Amino acid sequence: MEKFDLIVIGSGPAGEKAALQAAYYGKSVCVIDKGPAGGAWVNTGTIPSKTLRESALYLAGGRRRGVVGQPMPTIRSFMALKRHLVSRWREKIESGFRARGVARRLGEARFVDAHTVEIDGETRLSADYILIATGSHPRPAPELPVDGEAVHDSDTLLRMDAIPHSMIVLGGGVIACEYASIFQALGVQVTLINGRDRLLGFIDPEATDFLEAALIEAGMVVRHDARAEGLRQVEKNQVEVRLDDGTLASAETVFVALGRKPAIEGLNLEAAGVALTDWGAIAVDGEMRTSQPNIYAAGDVVGFPSLASAGMEQGRVAACHMFDHQRGPVDELIPGGIFTIPELSSVGMDARAAREAGFDPVTGSAHYRENVRGPMLGEELGMVKLVADRASGRLLGATIVGAQATELIHFAMAVIKYGGTVEQLTRFVFNLPSLSALYRQAAYAALDAMTATTSGEES
């Protein structure tokens, strides 16, 4: 039986970074995965979906400028770049493993005990430490069976042969909103059915209301507080969804995006003594250690925030901790990026979270249309919203909706991280014209809120 210092189960962002970090320390590492390198991030998730998004943006830009287009392309033609990037990133990961001497095994891993795993019921490997980084998969709903033809989830959606004329999207979270906006930009009539009272409930309400208004203005139908109870295929190109309010919705295809769940089936965690949370994720401490001291977990298997960026850092932290290279716990200040059209990104606290944390928050906003760079880019729909503490002026959080939001947010993250204030933001010199200059406009708005008189606030 082969023995390693570390066995990593899964080669997505968390598993890859943990393996490379341990190998950098000179440890013997083996990565086990039942599929191609990169996990869902490379093969079915982020890279494929964001590639489709860029294609959709290109098409939508042509429409805005009055370009007479060719007949509607197929998803296959749109995804030619995706196929190239997926192959390229798989090889990038594998070449990184080879360069660091990381061993690779293909197959399904199952724990025999806390130090031993079995691959496909045959080969056994042992290690001092084991990291679980098996990611997540779409949460199944028995009343909404996915067949990969008329009804899809995020694992099957991008294998469609043709772009449909209409689509029902079930869900109001990140994946639902991203794909709804992408397919809308491709010319699909989208009906988004959300079981909650608003989209993206963990984001600042003003920002999500702004996003929803942009989606509706572009032609999307959005329904809240409605849940699907079942569906049936009426004919070849028509699926009918029955809702809990007694109404029906129909479209050519249905996309089910009701969340994801940790991919832990078949791991036999009981044999390893690994405990789960009430939500079915693997329970870990700040250094990503599970209830079994030599077993760690990182990425989507540990639940929120379920971001590739967070998973990478969790993997690194785990590898550093198990081999006594102190890195400390994962930084809590992690930006969230939602690649809708327009995109949305946030970092730190919104006003409600700041109030709950004991601050007296004030907010300030600036809109893309007020900055010449927005109209210049044809991107007038957007806003930057800042949250600051009234007493100290410290920046506590930021939320951005609009073009380049997921890039712009990192500036706010740095200011928050190092204790900067909105008053300092007003003294920063930004390139002009630039969207970044919206920070100064929003900072002035926050300062105005701070200095408002009591009578003015009460009026």
C-alpha cells in the first residue's frame, strides 16, 4: 500500500492549491479525482458559464449598437472558446502537479479509516493527512426531475444543442440569476420564478432591487414568492411548470437552480470519524480541520461562502496548518462576485450587518450615469454604494452593480482591510475618465449623510 504525507480528494480550486502548497513544502502528495482536473470550477461551472457570459455580452453589445446579426448561433458555436479554455486549464493544473511531483490517481475515493482511502474498491492508499475537497453538485428536487433535454441543471445546461426561444429559471440565488441574465442577453425570453421575496437575499437590498429592475427593463419576467410543485412536458418544445399558487408557467426548457449540496456521497465519512453540520456540510474549525484531527476539508464541502477564491485560500490554510507553517485562519474579508448582466459584487458589511455589529452606519451612493466613463462605455446602468461608520468614518462595506463590478470591488476591499475612511477616499486622485472615480462621488455622498443635521434627518 502506497504511503503519502497528504492525500487530497478532489482537484478543484481548494484541492489543487492545498496539493501544491504541501508539495512546495517538500511533502509527498497524491490527488485523487473521479473526473478531469479542475473540478466543477473548470469543467462545468465557473469557466464554462463565464465564457458563455462573455459571448452573450458580445452579442448584446452588437444589438445595442444596431448591428445586423447573423442567424442565432448554437450554444456549441458560442462555446468554442469554452472548450479551448477548459482544455487549457485542465492541462495547466496537471502540469502544475507534474512540476511539483504530485501523484495523480483517477477514480472514486472512499475512506477505510482516518488514514486510509480506497479507490474504486480496489487500490488502497494511506497518508498522515487527508484533505476532502470534493466540491458540490446541484441540489436535486424529486418533483423537478432533470433529464438533460427539456429540464436542466447547471451540470447539463451547457450541453444543449440549441439556444431555446424561452426558458423558465427556478431559483433566486447566484446560479439562477447568472444564467437567467446570460440567456436573456442571448435573446431568450426568460421567466425567473423565485421562492423567496427577493433575489439574492444575502446582498444589500438596494443593490438587488437595482439589479432586478435592470433585468425587468431588459425584458425578463420575475416572479417572487412562487414555488414549483411539479412539471410535465406538454409537447416536444414545451414544458409546463405547476406553481404553488395554482398557476402554470410554460417555456421550451426549464433550468432548475435551487442550490447546491456538498458532494460527500460515497466517501464513507463515518469510517473516518468526520462530523457534519446541521446543513449537511463538513464541520471545520478556522484552520479547516474536521472533527478528525488529521483530516481537513476545504471548498464547497464546508458550505458558505462556496466561492472558488475562498476555496483556494481554505486549501492553502489547511496545508499550512497540517505541516506547521503558520498562516492563520482564512481572512473573513472575502469579496463576492456575481456574474449577472449587469454584474454585482460586494465586500464587507451592508448597513444591516453593520448595525447588528454595533456600528451606526451611513451610506453613500454614486451612479454610473453620473460618471462620464459610464455613458462612454455604453454602461449607464450601475451604482457604487458605500457603508461607513458615522463615528469614525471608517469604510465598512461596499456593493457595486454594473460593468466591471467584480474588478472594481477590490479597491474597496483594500480600503476596508487597512482601516481607511470615506474622508480619505475623497482625497484620492483617480484616473479620469474612469469608473473608479465613482468611489469618490459615493464617499462625498456618505460624508454628506454623516454631517446631516438632526433636524434635517427628522424632516
